[in-house]
Amino acid sequence: MNRLNRLREAMQHENVELCVLGPGAHLAWLIGVRPHADERPLLFCLTQNYAGFLMPSLEAESARKQTELPFHTWSDAEGPESALAECLVAAGASQATSIVLDETMRADFAALILDSLPNADRQFTASTVGALRMRKDASEFDILKRNALCADSAMQAAWSTMKVGMSELDVADIVRESFKSQGAQPLFNIIGTGGNGAYPHHHTGEAVLQHGDIVVMDIGGGMNGYSSDITRMVCMGNPPEAYAKVHSVVESAVQAALHAAKPGVKAHEVDDAARKVITDAGYGEFFMHRTGHGMGVEIHETPYITSSSQTILEEGMVFSIEPGIYLQKQFGLRLEDIVILRNDGPEVLSELPRDLQIIS
């Protein structure tokens, strides 16, 4: 069953008459269309019997290369209101009373829909597009697995070249070039050496790798519309005396989260499991972020593995498990893997061990 039909089933189940998406991840996942996004309203409208676009005439020619669905075009001189009214009539939704709006669209785009349908009850995509995106199918898994192996190779490329005296930016360059050589687009890198690693979202910079430095390496690239994300630890020579204990605690937290992640449990139970290990070891205050996030066409998407999440985990969901401990002015330590949830538990996509990589 294609994704449009799956969404229509979800809409019927939720008693939704109209779903409206803006340019972005939801639309790309649903029909593979990635139109140019600017301030001109561009909206995809879906009902049980219709699928089409409110389309700026300026974008119509390029967008037509991506889809054969009907367009209701408008020019800068005309404005979008009349074309939107035509689109809603064509969709059979001019009197819709229950609509889903893309929560990521511009507020002024959403206001156009709400002004056109003032009596409609509005919800966002959590129970429709968002719910469908969380459960990956076999083809999505294959792409995510290839992305993970690509990231493994990029990590190993850096390990084989890193040396004392390089800067964080030098290491990031190696990672980027490896992604490119594999046909992937470099998306992000956090290379944090020494005390910089104690900042979970450190901005990779000019800091130089020195003897004894612990280096956090959090990297990701993308191909075929999906992403990778992995964090591993490196030491430039012999690690500090305190490191081995902290690494053991974080690895135990990963293992606890992996054990807790099963279909039917709530996402917070996975976070609880990892956090308990770190707290019981006396490092609770140094684990200041969630245990994980979903991943697919976006690097961060649902489900979020947080201490408050009530999301019930289901087979096919893909998310990170990445507990960490961050000791200011010493080092940070995060171990991150992406997993897909199978009926008997999580399958890790990476094939790299989480051991400390020592570079002499």
C-alpha cells in the first residue's frame, strides 16, 4: 500500500477530512516532492478523493518535474486566496470541519487555511503523517542501514588519519571527505577535544588535539533522503585515569536502554533505564539531555526518548540511544547508536564497537 493510501486510512480512522502539508519533511516522506520553499504559500492538500497543490506560478515549472498532481497556481500580482479557494473546492473540502495541519509549516501559511475554514477543528500531524513516519518499512530500513555503514566508514577514515597537532576542524574535514567519497552529503559533525567534549553540542573549531585528550566524535551524513548519526570516543594516547570508570558507566546505560526498548513500552521507560544507571553511579547531574531521538528523513524526529514521553514504542520505530556524562574542564563521554525496534527488541544499525579508540 502506498503512503498516500496509508495516510488516507489514518485520516479516516481519526475522522479527518483534510490534511494540509507545507514544503518539508512530511511532504518529502509522503510523495517524494521537495519544492522550493520561500515566503510564497505552497501547500499540499489531501482528502479521500483528491490530492493537489496550491502552487506559486513562479515555482510551478520546476515543481512539475517532481509530480503530476494538479496545481492551483497563483501569481504575485493575484495573491493566493482565490487559488486556495479553488483548491479546497476541487478537494471537496471547502466546508471541512476537521483538518490536520503540518506543524512545521510557516504560521502565515497555516493562517490562510484557518481563515478559509474558520469552523474547522484543527489538529497537527501526530496521529496521521507523524505516526506513519515513525514506523519504518523494509525499504527505509535498507537505506538507513546503508547510511549507518557509511558513517562507520567515515568514522574509521578519521581514526586512521587523526594525530596530535591536528585541529578539530581538520578531523571534521576528513569526515566530510569520507562521506562525499561514498556518495553521501555531510550533514553535521561535533568534534570536541579535551574540555570541549563536555559541551554536548560543542561547535567544532580550532582547538588542537593534544596528548591525552579524550575526543568526542558525533557525525552524520545523508543519502537517498535519509540520515546517519553516530557518536564514538577517541583518546590521543593513554586516557586519563578517571576515564575507564565513566566509559563503563555510560556503556552500562546504553545496555540498560537497549534491554528496556521493546514494543509496547513507553519511550520514557528507555530513558528511565539509562538514567538510573548513571544516577546510581553518582553522575546523574552530569547527564543533562534526553536518551534519544527518532531518525529518518530528518535527523531529529519522533519518537523522542525523554523522561516525560508517553509514546508507546512499536516495531519498526528507529531512534538513537545516546546517554552521556559531561565533566566540565575534563572531558565529555557519549556513546550513540541508531536502532530499529524489532518484535524482540532493538537492532543496532552500526557495526562499530563502542570501545574507546586509542590513537598513539
